[in-house]
Amino acid sequence: MDLSARCRAAVAVVSALSAVALAACVPGPGAVRGGQGAAGLRDPLFPKLGNGGYDVQHYGLDLDYDPASGHLAGTAEITARATQDLSAFHLDFRGLTVADVTVDGRPASANRAGGELTVRPRRDIREGDRFRTVVRYSGVPETVTDADGSREGWLRSDGAALAVGEPAGSASWFPGNHHPSDKATYAVTVSVPRGLRAVAGGEPRAPRTEGRRTVQSWRSTEPMAGHLAVLAIGELRVETVHTPSGLPVVTAVSPEAEERAEPLLRRIPELLAWCEERFGPYPFSSAGAIVVPSGDLEYALETQSRPVFPLDRFDEPTLLHELAHQWFGNSVSPARWSDIWLNEGFATYAEWLWQADAGGPSVADRFVEAYGDDGNWAFPPAEPPGPAELFAPPVYGRGAMVLHRLRAVLGDEEFFALLRGWAAEHRHGTASTADFTAYAERRSGRELSQVWDAWLFGRGRPPLTD
Ligand code: TRP
Ligand code: ZN
């Protein structure tokens, strides 16, 4: 029997009227009850993102969207395991109105403050227990403007909607533990008016018609960080082809973008094959892409198994970049947001490699070009100073330079084995910069602090001889 159960038993035995016994059960320091899970995971760049005290295993999202009003109604079923005794816990959730919350089928109290939804279940949850939280909600989801001015969350444009969440926008459309370190599987079911399609990541179930609506489910059976969830709703043309090895490639494109996007969409299997040769087996059960009209989104994003592109960013290097993220950034995702160079530096280096293979400038030339670009020297790639610099040039260009320097020290064979090994070692997991430097040293049997000090952590531009 744990202390909290013993306490409840004492109350029952002594007498419900005994004020003394009740007072003894008020939680205090060294509390006899489960505590409240932390409101954030203290990420150095986003301290309130994510929540402590539990680990999500699965999200079941059931959504109903009305494009005319922009109204979304949702039920989120969140299956999690408690990592401590819990009397209350937080979910990241923004904007939408909560109708009710249950935990393991019993009504729970819910409080909102900023981007946090605090859930207090009727009974404490014991460490190690699995519990199921159901949140019913509705409203017009918010668009989030990030510190760098870019828009994410829920993006609406005539008759269509697009949900993306890097780094923090997923809380606009479903409650969850929205830090990349807590990955889970997903089942997303969406009801939209007939004639429209709803496309998410993962594998589709055949759409079904219910009266004047179309309902379709998507399953992501490999773990996914919340910021990599995507949902596109609109008059999308959806198509599935298979790679020679049988991997489904699901593409969705809005009619305005179709004609121009089609030739490159057809090349996804070829680009994937190139990535597999360099980085190892593709990490998910399906692949694909979503292309929306220019202006609906300002950047391309590597959403899991189904990256999303505005038409004006749908070009070969960007497609390769987002496909490379499926290995570096998605399957291996960052432990903290400040480890973002593990995503962007790697995906940028993949672009350099691809373009060199395709007859473009050599990787050495790209390195020299990046080295000469003052924008790449604003800060060390492993230490973005704040949320506004998460996607700044040093994370991309100088991040890629780190890898090129590493390659110079290790030689091609060892370097490419390291890239594959890194993707394999942390497949479907999370990893930090320290994990990477330790892995590179362990695997190569070399002391590499010169590379790290000068290129990864150093403040200034190191001489080219370092
Ligand atoms: N991670 C995206 C990429 O593939 C870029 C990205 C996400 C981004 N959010 C952004 C870029 C905001 C600029 C601004 O590179
Ligand atoms: Zn990227």
C-alpha cells in the first residue's frame, strides 16, 4: 500500500467527521498524495513546452471541420503512462474551448491558463499506471506567430485549412505533451464536407461517406513528436504510388498547384532511394508529400512521413531536404529545441550531397560558400540564443559545416557509416548534441574536441585550417 492509499484508509477508519485525520492528509512537503506534474519540461528555449509526470503512448484524434465557419470540433483520447504519482497534470493546449475532460472514464476538473490545460482527475494516478484522458473541445483554432515572425498552428485560407506545429503550434488543434522528447503513435480521423479531403501523416483508411460528409482516418504507427503532426484539408488530389520495395507514397496537392507540382511529386521514390543508400532504411511505413498554394504557408516543413510545401518552395533541393529530415529530425528527433542543428545541419548537408551528385556544385564548394557567408557566424549552431534563432542560418549552414569538418577528419567511409549508424542507433528515439558528439567519438575511437570546439560551439569563425 502506498502512502496516499494508507491515508485514505485512515480517513475511512477513524471517521469521516474527524477533522484531525483529514488535516493529516492535506498534501504538504513530502506529500502523502501524488503531486502535480510539471507545467513544462524546462526546455532552455521553450520552458513551458511539454509537461512533466507522464509519457504519452498514443493520441486518438477525432475531428470534425467546417470550412465555411472555420469551426473545429474535436475529441482527443490520450493514452499515457504516469512517471510519478499524479494528483494533477498539464496538457499543452491553446485557444479552443474545452467542453469536458474525463480520465479513465470519470469526469475530471479542467483549468485553463495561457497555453496550459490543467487536469485534476477524481482519483490520483499511481506512478507506472497507464491512464486514458479524453478531452472534448471546439472552436476556431488559432494561428500562432512565432518569435521569428513565421506563422504556424492552424492556417486557414478560403475553404482550406492546414495544421502544422514546428515548434509549438500543435497545441492550437489538439491537447498533448507537445515537446519533441515525448513521442507517441497517432490515429487521426477527420470529417469534412463531401468534395473535400483531409490528409494527415501515416497510412490512410479508405474514406467513407456519411450523409453529406466524408470521413477518413490516418494511422501513424511509428512514434511521432507532436510538432511533426500535419493535417491538410481542402479540395486535394490524393494519389498513392508504391516504391519498388512496396512503400506507399501518398501525395496530396491542391488543384491550383497540381500541374506545376506533378513532375517533382513523381520523383519522390527516386529521391527516397538516394536517401536510403546514404542514410539507411526509410524509417516509416509510408512516405509522400503535401503541396499547397504559395502563400498558405511561408516555409516547407518535414511533417512526419508527409512533408508539406507551399508551391513556391516545392523544388528539388527543398524536397530532398524535407525527405532527409525523415531520418534526421523525425525518426531521430531532438532532445531539446537547442539541438535543432541535428535536424537542420544534417538536412542541409543532405542537400549539398544531393546537389553535388546531381551535377551541381561540389560539397567542398558549398562549404566554402557557407564559410564566407557572414550570416552563418551569428552564433554557434549548438547554441541558438533564443526562440527567434531556431531556424536562423547558423543552424543550417554552419550545422552542415560541422558535418563536413567531421568528414574531413574521419574520411568518407567512416563518415557515411557514422551517418547511417547515428540514424540506426536512435531510430524512433530522441537524441541530444552531447549524444552525437559522444557517438562520433565512440564509433571512430577518436578524440574530436577540436571539431566540436571550433565548429559546433566556438563563437567566432575558425581558420579554415582547423
Ligand atoms: N524545419 C523547417 C525546415 O525544413 C523549417 C521551418 C519550420 C522554418 N518553421 C520555420 C523556417 C519557421 C523558417 C521559419 O527547414
Ligand atoms: Zn529543415
